Amino acid sequence: MKKYILFLLVVSLSFTACQQQNPVKKQQEANLIEKPHLKLKSDLMTPEVLWSFGRLSDPQLSPDGKTLVYGVTYYSKKQNKGNRELYRIDVNGKNEKQLTHTAAGEYNAVWRPDGKKIGFLSSRSGSMQIWEMNPDGSDPVQISHFKGGITGFKYSPDGKKILFTAQVKLDKTPRDIYPDLPKTTGRIYTDLMYRHWDKWVDSYSHVFVADYDGHSLKNITDIMKGEPYQCPLQPFGGMEQINWTPDSKTIAYTCRKLKGLAYTLSTNSDIYFYNLAKKTTVDMTKGMMGYDVAPVFSPDGRYMAWESMKHNGYESDKNRLFIMDLKTGKKADYTKNFDQNAHSLQWSKDGKSVYFISDWHARDDIYRLDVKTDKITKVTEGIHDYTGVIPAGNTLYATRMSMSMPTEIYAVNAQNGKARQVTFTNKNLMDQLTMGKIKKFWVKTTDGKRELTWVIYPPHFDPHKKYPALLYCQGGPQSTVSQFWSYRWNFQIMAANGYIIVAPNRRGLPGFGTKWNEEISGHYGGQVMKDYFSAIDSLKKEPYIDENRLGAVGASFGGFSVYWIAGHNQNHRFKVFIAHDGMFNLKSMYLETDEMWFVNWDLGGPFWDKSNKVAQRSYATASPSNFVQNWNTPILVIHSQLDYRIPVTEGMQAFDAAILRHVPAEFLYFPDESHWVLKPQNGILWQRTFFKWLDKWLKEKKTSSDS
């Protein structure tokens, strides 16, 4: 459940840009989603306002270092969809311009190496294809016509080739086997993994390479040669997992070359080099047994840096920064004495440093590795999360967010870490909203450790009043409660509804050392749950929190946590629960989920292995289904049909159990969503249902004397 950048492609009605078709043009214009210019009636966040924010992503710096191109997605409640357009802005924050204006959606914008064109993906011709336009957005031209569409691409450094990814069908379906049954919807499988997160596995993402003459693609080759493997890794991997060597002679790509049962039991991905001249492939990280992903090369091509995990089957292992000398083959862990994760690696222009993002004490900052001395320096400091970095000499261009502000681009001084905001995508909304203040507390745990807990206060907070409070249970299970901005689990909208949020960085979260992070695996019902109680029991003593109006909410592992807490709600500590996409019955979860390495590592193994003490402890002490006889508190269950990570039957079991126990319960079910809720109207329904349920059980009831 590790967080990766996920590109959500919104496919709209197709049209042909180069032909004069007035009806199509009118339909195109009708489907445009414009940037909203709202005048709010209140300074408090609402679901509609939250869905009006522009979602900025994927900035790319021009070869001359003067201009940034990036994408922004806006959503329409009326159309119930989103659309992404491309923008450019000078690095000094001036001359912002919208480059595209279509209903098709534009993605993966990159500068051509000569800086004369911007390449991007668009479905404006029907399927997702590569287009190019001038840096001012003029003269868009389609340069690829690949059957089935393209999902990502990169120019070679010399500009003579393009690599791209696309889905390929390799396995025969019942329709292929039985041509006389063209309308059958049946699927036949003989092995795992047949579905993954939110999709059935009936095709494979492959890497292709083509010659490029400045106008079109020629001589297209599937460099994976029909292999039944995925690149990038599904479902979260993107183009960061594929790269060119600086000499344009080799493509490095990330892949887990395993099939069926072996695939679902292992996280052992490797980085492969494909030599264009020889048409040969070499495994460069053979023998390294965990995740090896995201290769990046020093400017001179001598070194490759990448992200690496040590253990096979452990998806939340320490993410190490490895560097290989491609001349000698020697490789080394440059973070062996750095008890933090490293991700989003980028070489400096002079090849002397590698910049990366790392989380420490629930904040993601930019760090710099001096390759020669092995010294790691923290560049930035503050209450925020940096999510990506582009080195450009003494200036770094980075994306940054916080609990109080969505993602924007910043220019960061590489020496002192001082930051200047470059983009102001949501200034109109931010200027009208009052955000709740955020405070950091260190709570003492039952085993004498310190637990960082964020407290988010309602806007216009009055310390003389008493407020209901929510214990926020984080998912992941190993995803830090950092300074993230969420479009569903948004702390500011919770605070705007009159709640104080208590968000602990309980056991099992990164950013507090490897040992703290590891103390959850095989111990779901152990110290991690005590950490939740330590946080809420400590903070409820604050004079402004009403200890008689406490609720607990969470999704994924957080949803599981809510179910578990519901069975251990001593003294009726909590008055209401909300669980989204949570695990309820660990035995059924083991046989219903997709990634078997996850349940094997975190639960200890299958429930039928009576000799496995770790597994037996997990199923006995951690499964919420074992404690449902203790449920006595109102609970809202939320789950979706297309969630294959934690299947919908987990939520159904929990809801049915509550009703059978005569516990007040409600079930919010989405037939067309997955582990996430991505459609605007579903998202707004989610928020309205969420707060209606909380208000019903936690808000003070007015008496006749109050009216």
C-alpha cells in the first residue's frame, strides 16, 4: 500500500483536432472544464470547495532552465469528471499561460531535448497518443499513431528516439478460444495474480522504442519481446521507473520478471538494461532481492542511482539510495548510516550530488548526498511535505504541499533551503478560506516511547469552548501522517465542520527510524493499537476537547484499526466510528486480496499453518471479526465494488455484523469505485455522508431552552 504517484487518465469524447467538424467542435467546447473562479459564501471548507481546487502535478524544467511546464486537473461536479490541461510559467513566477484548452485531457508533458517543442499525451484524436506543440502552445501536431494508445513516453537525450509504454495483450481469452462465443464475458484463470488493486490483469504494460525524425515515429520495437511482465510496476509505477542513459544507447527499466504464484509472493523487481544496438537485455541488480526501482544516471553516464529495498516480500522496507559505478560494476548503499527512506532521486547537473526526498518526524524535506564524501545534508526545513525536486544549479524547483495548502511549485535555494513560491494555482480559493491551525504534540506511549501527534483545530478556534474530537487512524499501513493534503481525508474540511482532529504517527510509520516502522508487521493487534489510545487519551485532557464526544475514523489499515478499536472500546471511550475500505476478517482477507507478499509479511503467513506462531497470533489477536461480540457503538461502513486490494466483502461482513448485533450502522457502497473514490459526485456524497454520520452522534443536541 505504499504511496506512489498515480496518473488518473480521464478519457473524454474523442474528436479530431485537424479537421473542421463544427458539431464535434461544439461538443468539445461543451465538455470543457474551466478553472473555477468562485466567490465563496463562507470562509469554511465544504465538499464542493474541496473539489474545486486545481490539482497541480508533474513540473518539467526547460533545457535552458527558464521555463516550467506542468499540468493542472480541474473537476466538474455537473459533468462528474475531471480534465487536465497544460500550463507554462517562467521560473521567476511570471508569464503564466495555459497551453492547452481541450476536453481530451493532456498528460506527461516533457520538453524535447532541443527545447523547441513540448511533447505530451492527449486523447484528442480518440486514443491516447503523443503530440507536440510549440513552447507557446501553438501548432499542436500528433506524432504517434500506435494502435491501442500510449500510456507514457520519454525522448532520448540526443532527440533521435522515443521510448514509450503501452498495454499489450498476450494471453488468450475465452473469446479467442471459442470464436463462436463473441459476447461471452467469462474469464478463465489457472494461476495468480488475476486481478490487482482495481483492475483485472488481462494485458501487460511494455516498453517500446522507436526512431524519431522530428515528425513521426518509425521502426517501433517492443524491447520486452512479448514477455508476460509489467513495466512500469503496476498499479503505482510511472515513467520514473524507465530511463535513458545519457548517451542514448541504452534503456534502463524496472520489472519484476515473475509469473503467477511466484509474482504475487514476491517484491523482487530488478533494473534491466536494454542495449539498442545489440538488442540484448542484462539484469543489472540481479541478486538484490527486494524492490529495485527508478534508475537515474549521472550526467556523464558513469553512475546509476536507484531506490532499493533489501527484503523480498516486504513492500514497506527501508528505501535505500544505491549507486552503481557502471565502469567497474561496483554498487554501494549510500544510506547505510541514514535511518530514513530516500525517494525521488535526482542528480545535480555537475554529477557531484544526488538530491532526494525523505521523511523525518512526519515532514518530507529535500536532502542532498555528496557522492564523494557520502555526507547527507538536509536542505529544507519547515511544516510541509516536498514531493519532488528538479536540480538546476544553485536553485531547486520542487513541488510542495501541507495540511493547509495543496501542491504548488517552489524555487528552493540549494544552499540555505529558503523557498519562493512560483505558482499560485489556487490563490483565489486560498485567499477566501480560513484554515485551522496545526500543532505538534509529543505523546508518551505505554512502552515509554514518544509519539508525534498532529492536532488540527477548527477555524476561528475558541480555547474556551469544548469541541468534539476525531482520532484519525492512518492507512498504509506504513504511510506516515505527514503534512499531506488529501482530497478525501482532508483534515481542514474535518476541522471546518467543527471537529478537532488528533492524528498520531503510531507504531509502523516511517520517519521515526527503521525499528519504529517495523514494529507493526505481525503485530496488528499490539503496540500500534496502544499507540492510538495513548494519543487520544492524552489529548482528550486538553480543556477544549469534550471527552464525551470522541469518534474514530480511518481508511484501509485505518479502517481495520477502527474495526479493531470498535471491539476494544472500553468504557465507551468513542461514541461513533467510520471505517472506509478496512480489513474486517483477516482469514477471508488472506484469501481474497491480490498481493500475497503483503499478507504473508504483515500477518505472518496463512491461517492454516498452525506451527507459525506469528501468523496464529495475528489471526487470534488482530482480526476484528474475533471481537465483534463487543461492538456497541454506531458505525458507518464505506466500501467499493472495484476494490481488489481489500475486497468489498470485508465491508459487507462488518456492516452485517453490526446490524445482527443491533448496533446502529450505515453502509455507503460505491459500485463504480475502487480503493479510492475518484468521481466528483461520489466524492461529494462521501463527504456529506461522513459528516452527517458524525454530526448525528457527536454534535450537541439543542434543547427547547436553547431555541
